[in-house]
Amino acid sequence: MHGAIDAFCQEESMTSACKRLLQQQSFSTQDDIRTQLIDMGFEDVSQSTVSRLLSRLGVAKVPNAYGKKVYCLTVESEPVQVGSSIASQIEFITHNQLVVVVKTHPGGAQLVARLIDIQPHAEILGTVGGNDTVMIAPKDISRIDECEKVVKARLGIPA
């Protein structure tokens, strides 16, 4: 029984360490994360262990400001930290009196849609995210300007 508790504590500790690493640095491969965990003193860190950790933490691979895909925390229970790296993925935000459209760099739309969906807002009915375009349906098209302002605020873009 004692061994099971030790293994659980080791796994929880490794999960916390992995989360801290992802908050502090950019990683483009699981092996880079694995090496860093080993350097921190964790033993028997396999690629499958890293894969499990990333899955448990809700990590996604998204393009950074330079277009290089890196691992990023995206779990809903975490407060979303919108920084310049997200804003740098956005080419423009506009609307056509029916839907708000966010145009992103290739591969950025899913993360942007998720950031908008994480915290529901009364002005937003829903989102659809493709590869480089997110369409946001306003709750009421007569208030589309307000919906666009909410979207910009969510993504850290000045109104």
C-alpha cells in the first residue's frame, strides 16, 4: 500500500512540475519535456508518461508567435491568460452584420474559438472554428457591435 501512495505522490508531483514547465517555457517535442523532467530529478520518465501528463493537463500543440508549434495549457479549469502570443496569431476581427469573424494565422482558429468558448457570455450564441477562421454567432444580430467588442476583449485586442 505504501508503494502505491508513493507512486501516486510521485505522479502528482511530476504533473505539477510539468505544468510549471509549460507555464515557464515553450516546448516543441515531448522528448524536450521528458529531458527537462529528468533534469529536475524525476526518474523513469518515459515518452508514454509525458504523453499521459500532457493529456491529464489538457495540453494542446498550437503555433506560437513565430509559427512554430509548441505545447500549451488549455484546460478550462485554468484561468485563461491571454497574452501577446495569442494577439499575434490574429490577423483581423470584423463582422458582416450577421457573424463576427476572427481571421488567424494557419492553425490558430481552434485555440481562439476555445478561448472564446471557455467563459460563456450573454452576447455570444456560439463559435465555429476552422483552421484559420473563427465565426462567432451573436445572441442578437442587432447587438453585433457589442458581440465584436466582447470577442476583442476576450482575445486581448484593443476595441
